Amino acid sequence: MCSHQPPCPTADSADHDAAHTVAFHPEQGWSLLCNGAVVFDDTGELLPDGRTVAPRRPALV
């Protein structure tokens, strides 16, 4: 899916959110990455296979 050189990380890799943004919708709070992952403003993610990544919020002290 990615045509960048070097290629962006796949949606299965640990650094998948480092892929290039191909669609940005700040009014709706999400972005589509070239590896097919959707990242949300709250840091949650939806991966192309339907799995979700919970938002990463800082721990309250």
C-alpha cells in the first residue's frame, strides 16, 4: 500500500503510527495513514484488520 522510500511501517509493526498521513480530518478528529491504520485525536487507533488500540493517556499522579 505504501509507495514511500523507505517504506512506512506496516500496520502490524510496533511503530505503525509512524507511517505517513494520507488523509487528515481535524474537524472529525481522525487521520488515515498509508498503512491503512486510522489514528484518532485521543490517540486511539483502528487497524485495517478491525483491531483497536486503546488511547494512550498519561497516568494520573
